[in-house]
Amino acid sequence: MSDNELPQNPTEILVVDDEPKIRELLTLWFKAAGHNVREAPDAMTALTMLSQHPIDVMTVDKDMPEHDGVWLVEQVQKAHPAVAMLLASGDDQIPMRVAMSRGIQGYLVKPFKRELVLSAVNAAAAWHKVAVKQAAAGQKAPASPIDEWLASTAGKKPALFPEPEPEADSKTDKPK
């Protein structure tokens, strides 16, 4: 889809960030791409908006006062499991507590790159559509790519912590 083509069924997006300039920037990009956008400056406002309006995708700032983004993701996951969530952070090092959070479809690293953000939103919107269909069929929401990775490593040592290579004998190049 080119920038001049608007989607037939626009995605309902909720931008949750305590920084007004970030909310304004994302809102501008999403509206230009043909999406419907709402803004919330904090987690509690976001939960109120979710109870009043259908939301397909949320971008959630990880570091907000009072309740952080991970707390918000956990609350939304319980009440609205088909909402796709993208966690945003200025830190490209994702803490383990965050990486292990279920329900997150992707991460957005600040400063944002427009193409990456829009691509992540499109992927999250596609996940949301599948989640809605599965919910209508009485099934659980699909796993996010992160959830699938976690499930595939259950009972195994995660690839993040690979076993060290055995030292080779310098004379034979065989492991000692």
C-alpha cells in the first residue's frame, strides 16, 4: 500500500505515552497512513478509553509515571486479549521482565523510524484480526512471535545463553 492509499478498514490505534510530543508524532504518522487514532497520557486513562472504545492496536510507552507500560500490558491482556500491543522504549536493551511479558507483539525503539513503526503497526493489526477470529471461534488469541519463542524454548536453555564451545586441542583440532 502506498502512502497515498488509505486502508479500507482503518485500524483503531491507541497511543499511550506520557510525552505529548511522542503522542503527537505517532498520531500524525498513523493518521497519514489512514488509521483512526486516540491518545492517552497514562495507563489509567488508557484503560478508561479501552472500556469505552474498540481498540485494535496500542503503542505503549514502557516508562511512564504511576503505572509503567508493562503493568498496562498485563492489565489489557487480562481484559482485552485480542488487543495487539507494541511496547515503546528509549532503551534498546530490553530488560528480562519486559521480554518475558506475554501479549507484546513487538517493540519500538526511540527515536522512532517512521517505516519501522508503520510496519510494526501493520503486523500488529494483522495479529489482531487473527485474534478476533479465533476469539469468535472460542479459541485463545494467537501467540505473539515472542510468546512462540518462549514456548519453543520451554525446558531448554534459551539461545540467549548458549553453551560455551569446548576448547579444541591445538595439535588435533578435536575437542578436549
